[in-house]
Amino acid sequence: MDEATVPATETSSSVLSGVRVLDLTIAMAGPLATSRMSDLGAEVIKVESPTGDFSRQWPIDGYRHGQESSAFLMLNRGKRGICLDLKQDASKAVLQRLVERSDILVQNFRPRVAAKLGIDFETLHRINPKLVYVSISGYGDEGPMVDRPGQDLLVQSFSGLAFNAGTDDGLPHPSPVYMVDTCASHLATEAALAGYIEALRTGRGRQFKVSLLAAALEIQIQEISTYLNTGRLAPRSQRPFASVYMEPPYGIYRTADGFLAIAQARFPALAEAFGDPSLANLGEIAPPHAETAARRVWRDKVASQIAAHISAHRTEELIDRLTPLDIWVNPVHSYADLAGHPQFAPFLTEIEHAGGPYRTLAPAIDTGERRKLRTAPRLGEHTDEVLADLGFGSDERQALHMTGAAR
């Protein structure tokens, strides 16, 4: 491929070189957190059950690369993989050796499952007092929702997030991407690295607990806190605003040839841009926020008036017209538009794989160092290698395979 489009080797790092991370996670939030640590140079060993991380069977839009699920491939790059049946004592003995040599452990079992398997913090901390232990749950480890499925859409819906978009007579509108999982993955990474720094200083690790619900609530801290202190819900309107808490001109509008996003604009500047004096005082005639019915009517009227002007112009023409007036705008891209834009090129990389190279996103943290990125492991790909590292001899490894404790 063209090197101008896909850099031959992309940024990764040796920042966390020597840090050992034990990954007992599945799905997205946990694997993305540990993948981020791998991108930063940590040695990450992913422990899977004999059935594997279920995201191996979870291809996005049906896309598989070399028989690998796209979801698993993109969330587990750079890791070594070992397959253990943690219901067997022999497998727990292997895990104990891994714990002894690890700095950080991340798991996302449902609450109480880790204790049932004997891999809870208290048990493992006795084996390795320096271990930083990060657990990711759906809703925390107490309360009536503890045993409910912790999944992105469900948590968006439960947390109030999905109700912040859509129309007053339509469905709530969740994010089309797994934003709660992604935010939770950042919380897990931050917790792990904060704990690692503390352990270097004190010689003792601690447990950190993060949840999808905590992540969903944190990204709504402004809106939820406003409600808690006013008791007032922002009105849902006839038009599908980007958020019920953000009012026009903020939002997405149809242009003559596409769509335009407006993030910030003063009404007088819009009046100047479109030669329409009636736009100038729209902010001044807005009803108080407490008058929600009247405010809803005003919002729909303003949005419709602005939309009428925008629909008469092409997207690039609007960008050229509005930007000099300090109105913040951008085109609304499809992935096809994004992939063809020169701004995207620095964020793209290519990774070698048995099924042929594939393109994906480069690490989000640019450390200025460059290293070839490794693809995700096949199920059990590095089991023998890791067992040998842990001091298991050939006969011991063969016995683990024969009993199904490892594969």
C-alpha cells in the first residue's frame, strides 16, 4: 500500500517496558484497557478459557480477517495468549505463577465470580502483595443491579444517556458506538497505572473497582449534576437535537449536498452570514429555562429557521462562509469520507497477520517512539511459550495439555 496513506511502522512505545500485565478480561472494556497498555510497551498476557473470549465469535459487520473476528483482533493486539481452564486446580497453579510475576491484573468477571474461582483480590494479594488489581463490572459490586448484564446499550439506557437525544414523540437515541465500554476502559487504564506508581513507592498494590455505570455517569456529570440541583429535566423537542441539554444552533443540519455540524455560533454572526436580521435577537427572546413548554417551542422554531438557511448551501461553501465569523463548524463524514481525508492518515497503521496485512487505527497515545505492532494472539497461541517462561518443564506442560488444564 501507499506509504503516504499507511505508515510502514506506526507509533507504539517502550514507556511501560518491563511492566507485566495479566489480562483476564473479555468483550471490550477490559481488552481495550490492556491493549492500550500493550501499545505503551507493557508485556500483556491474555488468559482465556477453553471456549475463548466470546468476542472471537463477534465480527463487526461480518468482517473476519484470516478467520479471526474483527472485534477480537482489534482489541487484543500486541498480547501473548494462554488458554487455561480456571475450574481446574492445575490451571490455578499456573495462574498463581503468573500472578507472582505480574505487576497489574485486570479482570471483568461478574461480582462474586472471581471469589468463587479463587482469583479475588484478597487471595491473589497474599500471593503477590505488590499486585495492582483492577476489576471492571457492569454496575458496581453492590445494589439491586449487581447481577444484571453489564452491556453498553443497557448501561446507556439505564444511566439516562440514551434519553438525552431523540425527539419528544420518538425513541430515545443511544450512541451508535460502544462509548460506555470505551470510557470504562480508560478508567481501568488510569486506575492500573495510578496503582502501579503507588506500588513502586510503597511496595504494596491495591484493588481498584470501576464499572460501566460509573463511566456512563461520569461523562454525564454536567447534565446529571444540573438535574440534581434544579430538579428540572431539559425538554425533548420535535427536532432531534444532538442533546436535549444543548440548544440551537448546536446540532447537525442538512445542507444542499450533505450535512453540517455547528458546535458554537452567536446569533448575530448567523444573521450576518445569511443576511437575515431576524436571526440576530433569537437568543434574547428565548423563554426562561424553567418554562420548559415555551422553551421547547422556541428551540424548534429557531432550529427550523437556521435549517432553512443551511439547506440552501453546499457544505464546503458554508464552512468557508461561517468559519471567518468565528462559527465553529465541520462536515459530517461517513467512514468513507473520513478514510479519504488527509487528516486521517497519521492515525492509521497496518499490522501483519497470517491472513495478510490489515489496516487499523494506530495507538491513540503518541509517545514519539516507533515499534512494529503485533497482531492479537490465536486461542492458546502462546500457552507453551508462557508455561516455559514460568518454569514448567516439557513433561509438566504435556500433562497440563493432556488434562485440558491448558491448551
